[in-house]
Amino acid sequence: ERDAFISTLSKFTCLANPREMKQKNIECIKIILDLALNEGNNLRQSWAYVIECITKLDYLQLIGTGAKRDSEFFSRNHKKKKGKNEQEILTSEAILANIDPSKIEHVFSRSVTLDAEGIVDFITHLCHTSQDELSDPDNPRIFCLQKIVEVADSNMSRIRYVWSNIWRPIAKHLAKVGQHENDQIAIFAIDSLRQLAHKFLKKEELTNYNFQQEFLQPFETVMIKSLGKSEIQEFIMTCISNLSLVSGENMKSGWTIVMSIFSLSAHDNNKEELVRHSFTSYTEMLKGHFDNMGEYFEELISCLLKYVKSPYEDLSLSALERIEKCCGTIGQKESKIIHYYHKQVKELRDRESDDKKEEKHHLSEDEYITFEVQKKTWGPILSGLGQVVLDPRPSLHKKAMEYLFEILREYGNIFSQPFWEYSFHSILSTLFKDILMGAQEGRLQQEYYSTTCKAAFFKFVEIFAEKHHLLGNLHVELLEIIKEFSTSENEAVGKLGLDALRHFVLVGGEKFSDKNWNKTTDYYCILLQNSLAKELFYPLTPADETNPESGMKLPFDQKRVITKCILQVQLITLIKDCNGKFMEKIPIEDLFKLGDILEESYNFAYKFNGMLEQRYLLWKNGFMSEMIQLPGLIRQMKEALFAYLEILFSLYSLHNKTEKVQMIKDKMFSHIKDILRKFLDYQNEMSRKGHNLSSARQQSPEVSGNTDDDQKFSLEYMKDQELKRESGALAPIISETLLPGLLKISEEDMGQEIRQLMPLIIDLVICENMEIR
């Protein structure tokens, strides 16, 4: 009944279709205004009719005074009409003569007297009418929009719950108008929001409430929807910058929106001027209010990272430097940010149930609080820098890598053990797994691995070694990361993994426990076992089974097998170098394990080197065919034997009083005699043939054709070459390791073996090799 009455009354005002204004129409208008002034709490949905009458009444009064219409300021296609609407003029004159303009203003100024429900009804319908006013592209009006701002300003002192209900429809409306197709209207709405925000932010925000965030939300909404409209974005960013600088002392939850706006300004689709201007404003804001932004430290760092990822390299470097400078502040004992998070985490901890606390029973209360505080402050910085290490721009990823490990080294002493473990798992481990994935997907250039990535990996293992007392329980996990690199099919990545392993053991081996050495040895053994190129023993198959003359095809991927061969040699060299420094620290059982796997590697290589026919077939059918000699494992055999003998001699000298001494001596003397016999056999065979490789090359025709005679002769020629190569590989082992080792054997032990050793040693005296003689 109420709505029907008000609706009928509004129709009798004749404001919708102006014609000759009669007294009854005037009386209806006066009644409408009186109802608005005196019965506002009871109008509810009828406010729609009342406000519609008021806005039309204002429009006619505007005509009567001769003032410019809103459309003359805001309509993009506005053209002055050639004549005047006489009826509108007559109606407006009647309105001016009978209706007091101040009554309209009173309707809005008295909104403060409306109750909690009445004010929400009033504002809601005011927003709806404003939307209708602005929907006409040729004659837009901002009357209701202006009144919304006035009413919001007047009612801002209401209790927070009521104000929140008032602001909800206003925020939604301002966000929509801020996206208006007419930029002038959009800017007017945004500026209106700015004015209200200035006043609102002067009020202290209540604890555990987010009224500021709710109030500033329309800025973010318009910013998101206006991507590509640089004028609107620039204006919003300027408004937010001004708000944060002026009202930063009172800002709390509003920082979330502020930093979201700056993050959006940093978007790489924006114009360069906007990105640079916003970054300048952001850095100024940080200088003035950094300590006040503690609660939103993660968002602060996230925003800086957006600028780091911008396409403008100088700006990116400046943002990166700003992130690094944050460390100096939070690294201080009296840091307000640290103090804030300490208080916050403690309050959350106190509110947790006993069951929740029991889940973290391995940490004391102080340890838990310290860990959570460091995770919320240092965590975003380290994680952000880790992301930038993957940036394709050299200047960026090098600088990020430097900052990341400088921070870990400089401030690592204040990090708790749980935070170190968190950093290892969530930041460092993740970083190197991402690098490895980048290699597999081809996203990173080869140069990256030999420069930035190598430096990062080395610094990583150095810090791990330095903090081994805190990170020792993660020893195996670090080895797993290195293993993933070492076994990569990408040669540069594989080499990087081995270099990192070598560096880790050489730098940190002094701090390894027996358990650490045990895990490291197991890792050596797994890598050596997995990198044995067993495919070399596979039989070749016909390239085309239907055509016997089609030749043979390799039964494996050539590149993969070559990578395994290289990895095997590099691993053996690595073990040899590391053992040389820490032989006395490595437990005896680990030395035995290493000896066994090195012996297996040596026997594997020796067996393959002896399969000349297989090697010749592989060579003839494309395996390393660019070489002028047969593919072989000469170096693997040599390095494995070198390393194995060193272990045997070390076991003998360091552990000759243990229960395993006899086993050590048996292995040592067995291999000494075996090596000497093989070398002397090679020497005798070369002497018997009475020629060397150079004479064979002069007397033999070119290796060509496919006849049996040619193949037989070519193979014989290759056999002579390999005989000399294997003999040459054993010579330095005997002169540099075996013979010096014999001098360290006790007279008693040597006496037991002299009968078998002496003939071999005498034969060495007359061998052709000068160093051995």
C-alpha cells in the first residue's frame, strides 16, 4: 500500500513529462519532500520514487536558473540545442516560484537522522537512481553521484557495523561508475572516492577489522577492469600514492589495496611512464612508512617482485636492490616488523587448541614462534630472490643470486634450525629443481649453467657445509639434488652436478660425521653403478633384416652412452681427489665399498678394452667414427685403477692393526702382481711383433672397402694401436702409485710376497719405459 501510494503521488507531480504545472502538481511535490524529510525511516523501497522525483526536480531548477547542464561538461557528443524547450522553461519557472531549493538539500543533510535500516534503503536507491542518470550517453547527470558522496561523508561517524552496510552499495556503485565508458565521468567517480578516503583514513581502524580494505576496494576493482586505459590507471595510482603518503600513519588493512594497486601498475602490459611513475611513488612510500607496513610485509615484497619482473632492466635492478635493503631493517633486533610478527604469532599460538600444539611437539614454544616469525619475514625475501635467479636476463639473475647467498651468509646466524630446514626445502631445493626442469625443457641458455648456475650451486653447497651442524640431517637430500644434476643428459648440467659434488665434499668433508660419509659413499656407488655404459656389450643388429648388405645398426643411443662414459671418468677422478684429502676421516667400511665399486669399474673397462672385434664393429658402424682409433675405455680403466690402488695402500697404512688387515694385504698384493704381469705382457707382445704404430701405418694400406682381407688387416692394425695405448695407460700407474706404494710396505709383509714379486720387479728394470726403469 505504501509503495502504491508513493508511486501514485510521484506520477501526479508531472515531473516525468513536464507540461503546464498546476497547483495540485506543486502540492504533490511538496508532499513528496515532506515525506522524505519526516518519514524517511518508513519509506523503505518507496525511496526509489522519492529520489526519482528529487533528481528531476533538481534538473528543472537547474534549467530555471540558467546554469549549465552536466552534459555540457561530461557528454562527449554534446551539441547545444538550437532552441529551448519552452515547456521545460515554464515548468522550471513554476518550480522556482513555489518550491524552496533548500528543501532538496535538507533531504540529504537529514540522512544522519535515519536509523540503521533507513539509511541503507536511502543509499541503495540513491545509487540505483545515479546509475540511471549516468546511463544516458548524450545527457549524463552526476546529481545523485554528488549526493552519494555528501551522504557518505555525513554518515561516516556511524558505528562501524552500520557504516559497513552503508558503504557496501556505495562501493559497488563507485566501482561501476569508475569503469564508465566516458573517462571524464569515471575520473569524477574516482576523485569522489579519493575525497571520501582521505576523510575515512583519518579514523583509527579497530583491531581485527578490515574496514580500510573494504573502503578502498573500489580502487582495486576499477584498476583491474581498466587495464589498457592508461589515463584512468595513472589517476588511480596517483590517488593511492597520495593517500598512502598523507595517511600512512593510520593505514592498516588498507595497505593490502595500496600494494595491490602498485602491483597492477607494474604490469608489463602497461605504458612505461605508468610503470616508472608508480615505482617512484612506491619507493617514496616505503621510505616514509616501511615500519608501519609490517603486517603486510609479504605483500610488500610481492609488489617489489612485480617491478623486478618488469621489462625495464634498470627499474628491475632498482627494485631488486630495494628488496635487498629490506634485510637491513628486519635484521635489526629492535625491528618493528619483527616485533609485530612476534606478537601476532604468539597470540595465534595461545589461541591454538592443545591438539594443534601437539602436532608441533618437536618444537618448544619459543622455537615455534621464532620459526614462524622468520618464515613470514625472511621467507618472502629469500623466495622472491630465488624466483629472480631464474630470470632470463643475465644482469638480473646474477644480481639476484649474489643477494640471495649474501643474505644467507650474512644473516644466517640469526636463523633458527627449523627455518634453515624450511629454506632448504621450500626455497633452495625448489630453486635448483626449477633450474633442472629449465634445462630439460630448453628454457635456459647453456651459458647460464656455466656462470650463474655454477656460482649459485657452489655458494649453496658452501653454505650447507658451513651450516652443517644445523643442516647435517639434510645431507642425503642435498646429495639427491646433486644426483639429479649429475645424471642429466645435458652435458653442461651433468658437469655442473659433479663440480658441485666435488666442491661440497672438499669444502665440507671436515665436518662430515661417519653417517654422512656413509651416505656420501653410497651415493658415489649408485652414481658409478648407474653410469657404467653396459650398452657397449649389446650385440649389433642388422640395419635392415630383409637386406643382408644393409650393414649393422647401433643397439643404443650414441649420445647417451658417451655421456655415461664421460660421467664415469669424472666420478672416478672426483672420488680420487676427495679421498686424497679425507682418507683418514673416511670410515674403513666406506673405503671397502669404494674399493669394490672402483674395482668393478676397472674390470668393466678392462673387459671392454679386450673386446677388439666388438669395438671395431661399433666404430665401423658409426660409434665415435670420427676418431682415428677404436672407441675404448682406456681412461676409465686407468683412473679407476689409480683410485683403487690409492685406497688399498691407504687401507694398509691406516688400518693395518684391524681384524681386516689380512684381507687388505691379500687384495693389495693380488692387484700389484696382476698389474705388473699385464704391463710386462704388453711389453713382451710389442717386442715380439717387432714394430710400432708408425711403421704399421707406413706399411698398411688405407682402411677401405668391405672385403674380408681389408677388414682383417684393419683390425690387426687397430690391435697394435690398442696394445700400445693400454701399455701406456698402465705405465704412470706403476711409476706414480704402485712402486712408491711398495716402498711403504713393511719388510715382514714384503718378505712373504718377495718370491713372486722379485721376478716381476727385475723384469721392470729392463722394460722400455724410462720412468719405470
